[in-house]
Amino acid sequence: MAVDGVSRVRRAEEADYRTATEVLLRSRYASVPAIPSLVHSDEEVKAHFVGTVMPFAEVWVAEVDEAVSGVLVLNGNWIEQLYVDPDWTNQGLGTALMERAKVERPEALDLWTFESNRGAQRFYERHGFRAVGGTNGDNEEGEADIHYRWVK
Ligand SMILES: CC(C)(COP(=O)(O)OP(=O)(O)OC[C@H]1O[C@@H](n2cnc3c(N)ncnc32)[C@H](O)[C@@H]1OP(=O)(O)O)[C@@H](O)C(=O)NCCC(=O)NCCS
């Protein structure tokens, strides 16, 4: 990993959920227009992830000097969320989280990404994912998306 500080990937605890959601929010804001704007308020997003999504999924975080700087949400074989804090992108944290996802789900992984998010598509293709489908906007944001799959 290209990070200077001490970094590691670990399973998130309940106490991390809010911080992990804040990383996700910072990443979403920094990614517009490659990723469409959120259709819910920050507080709605926090309540949704902290109260509804994360307790029923498998959440992993990437830390730099013990600060949560990336988040991975796995649900079944799906990567539901993968976000790295904008201050830490391009330094290997996303790769470290993806490698963890493959260790945890060694057979196959699925995910959705927006068609407009070319950077993420390069990242997923480099990690062996292939496009297997997509929609013209069958998501909350109403924008075209791509279904990617990785198989061992
Ligand atoms: C996509 C993402 C998780 C990759 O993690 P990372 O730690 O930045 O990636 P790594 O350092 O391991 O690998 C670098 C690659 O990530 C991708 N990447 C880097 N910054 C990115 C950004 N701001 N947005 C999208 N992809 C990015 C690129 O493919 C890059 O390779 P490149 O040099 O060919 O451009 C991370 O960049 C991110 O959170 N981006 C913004 C949000 C996002 O797109 N999440 C995925 C939603 S489906």
C-alpha cells in the first residue's frame, strides 16, 4: 500500500458505523458528477446506514493511523458500498478493501456502479470484474448503471 501512515483493514464495530457513513458521504459529495447527487439528506443517509443497513450487513473499514478512511459493505455476494475518503483515494485503500472482499467471498462478487463513474469502472475491471448487465436508471437516482461481476 502506498500510504505513509500505518494502515489496516478490520471488521467494523457498531461504534464505527457513524464514522464510516461520514466517509461514504464525503466520498459521494466529492464524486459528483461522476456519481449523481444523493437524493436524501445527510441525516437521512446516516440514520439509514447506521440503523438499517450496517447492522444487517458485514462492514469492513480501512484505517490510516487509526482513522477510518474507507468503508466496504458486503451483503451476501454483493459489494453494496465501497467508498474511500477523498483525501485518501488513489493510495491503495480501495484495493485493500477489495482484496478483503475476495477473501471473504472467494467464489464470486457482484456490484452496481453508475455508468458515469469511469474511475470506478477502471478500478473494478483491473480487479477482474466484468460487466454482466445494467439498467437505464432503475435506481433511486434514476441514472444509468452497470452490473459488474467477479468470479474466481
Ligand atoms: C473507487 C475507489 C473505491 C477506489 O479506491 P482507491 O483507494 O482510490 O483505489 P486504489 O488506490 O486502490 O486504485 C486506484 C484506482 O481507483 C480508481 N479511482 C481513484 N480515484 C478515484 C475516484 N475519485 N473516483 C473513482 N475512481 C477512482 C481509479 O481506477 C484508479 O486507477 P487509475 O490510476 O487508473 O485512475 C475510490 O477511488 C472511491 O471511493 N472513489 C469515489 C467513490 C466511488 O466511485 N466509489 C465506488 C462506487 S461504485
